Amino acid sequence: MNANEILDEMEKIFPNAKCELHHSSPFQLVVAVVLSAQTTDESVNKCTPALFEAYPTSKEMAKAEIKDIENYIRRIGLYRNKAKSLKELSITLEEKFHGEVPSSFKDLQSLPGVGRKTANVVRSVAFDIPSFAVDTHVNRVSKRLGLAKPQDSVEKVEEKLKRKIDRNRWNQGHHDFIFFGRYLCHSRNPECERCPFIVFCKKDKIEKITK
């Protein structure tokens, strides 16, 4: 089964896979993705309504005190570092990009707190530019399904997925992989009885290698 056929099967199980971070602008999406590092989308979505009401654009957040930003996101892991990044990100947007989130990969990565994964998510979700962000779910599922090797870096996984999956499916494919990893192929106790890929899954082999 090739990568596009794998996507076909994933979409049968999760026909409505999409970005689950609540946002109403590219700026809010950048903020939400930065906050989502090492925590769940659900946790982020509990914090962002009040945060975005206080700071709907980078203009307001750039003027905010870091302590005030911290108070809105305190329930999220690494909230102190993230508050500092959000303040600096907002200042950079105001000073270098006239308050507009850029769409180029280079410009996005120049923003404090924005790495490769976040840049890819923003390009894909906010601007509909073909991208394939690799988060922990995409990384795990790709390796279990043999689309990447266990030792591959995140960048290598991204490269292989983009080579094996049709370009016009990258954006939706990213969400398909996330839903599959989040709701079926969990890190621990995956629901293998529901999985259509069990005959070629490499989970057990990977676990032997990494032990």
C-alpha cells in the first residue's frame, strides 16, 4: 500500500480531519501553535478565548506585560517561556511586518518561538500553501507505517512524506495523520483492532530497536 492509498484509508476513518486549534486570524493561529508545543490542543483552546479577547492582534500583545500574558496561559506547560516568545513575536510582527503574519517560510521562521513545524502549520492552514508539518503524531505514524525509518529526523520524515504523497494532498494529509495518531494510533496502547494497516505496521519492530 503506497502513501496515497494509506491516506485514502485514513480519510475513510476520519473524514473530517482538520486543525483543532481555535483561531480567527493568521496571528491567532501562530499564537495557538506556539502555545501547543508539548501540550494538547484542548488545553490551548481553554486558554485562548480570554487571551485573544485581551490581545486580538499583535498590536495589543506587543504592548502587553509578559506577566499579564503569563496569567492567561498559566495552565499550559512552559508558560513563562511561551509568554516571552509571544511578546517578542508580536513586537517583531509590528516592527518588521506591519502587524501582518508573513507567508514565506523564511519570514515565519524569523519570528521568535516559530520553528519549522509551526511555520509549516501556518503556511498550510492560514495560507493554503502546500506544506506537511511533522509533529509528534505525524512522526510516530509515519515510522510505524514504514513511510520513514525509525532513526529519521523530523526533517527527514517531512522530506519523505512530501516525496511519497501527492502535493495536492499535503495539507489535508497532515490533518489525516494527526487524527490517526491522536485518536487511534496512540503512542501508548494504540487501538490496533481498528487499524487497517496492522498487516504491515512496524510498531513492534520499532519498540525492539529503541529498547
